[in-house]
Amino acid sequence: IVLDLSIVEKHLGADAEKTVKEIMSLAASRIRVTDTVTLLDSSHVALLFPETPRQNAMIAGRRITDMVRRTLSDQLGETIEDAVPMETASYPDAAGAKSVKLFLEELAKKSRN
């Protein structure tokens, strides 16, 4: 799963970097030791859930997007309803979505632009 955290910069501007690190720390504390959370760039966080069915990974991703909105709401003192875009790839993927290989290739291409 890749989360687009540009919402943080939109609301916090120059203070976004600190909040993204806080969100990463919170996310890492809420996932299993076998899972991974990493910062891809200043506004994209990748979550890897090995041995996890796609549906369960998406539930975890949604919980983390809710946490992002709560963290922003707490910092700003107002309710944040903005969407946190989430892109998902899985293997094997019976749902017919893009393969992990294609997902990673597209992500690498985006990061070079």
C-alpha cells in the first residue's frame, strides 16, 4: 500500500515534515513486527504487509488513513475530512488489479519525474 500524504503539506506547509515523521512512527507502532512502513519521498509512505490477504491489508491502510486525519485534526484543532489517497497492489492478486511488479515500476517512474 502507498499512502499519499500530500494532505499534510496542504494543511501544515513547512511543518509537514515533522508531522509526516510522527505519522510514520505512529503507523509503525500499530502494525505487526513482520510488517514494514517506510517513507518513499516527502509525501508518500509505503506499507508492506507480507502474508496478509488483500482485504486485511486494505483495512489496515484505511485505519492508518483515519489516523492521519486524526493527527492533523488534533494539530489544527479542527476536523479534517480530506481524503488520503491509497494505492494497493498485492501478490498473488485474484482481484485482477495491477501486479506488484507493474505497481513498483509505475511508482519508480513517478518518483523520477
